[in-house]
Amino acid sequence: MDIDREQISYIIGQRIYTFRTQKKLSQEALAFESEIHPAYLGRVERGEKCPTIETLYKISKGLKIPLHELLDVSCLLYTSPSP
């Protein structure tokens, strides 16, 4: 399956949003913990920005999860569509 930059940005943003809401963190709280601007975090979560690996590492630290867990999109990319 081919995936473009916009799709991966959207998927990663959704994963960040999901982890953040599961941990009951506001965008502002996660941005503070991650040492990034809250507006930028919002754009990342909406898939409008493609963050660097350094920024993703900061976000994973803010979420207190390993970076590989944040980046593991394999279950979304390689599942077969339902018949």
C-alpha cells in the first residue's frame, strides 16, 4: 500500500489525539509537557503539519509513551478492507 505525506500526517495526528484524550490531557498540557507551541500541536493533531522526528519524540515524551508506540501505524496501513 502506498501512502503519501498527507495521509501519514493525518494518521499520526489522530494517534496523538487518541493517546492525549485517553490520558485526559488538554492540548495545552501536552504542548507544555512536550515543549512545543499549543497551536502547532493542534495543527499536528489535525494532520495539517508533518512534524519532524525530533518533534514526534518530544510529543511521545510528553505522552509518556515510547516513540515506536506513537509511530506504529502498521495496524492501520496493512489491514484488509472489509468485504
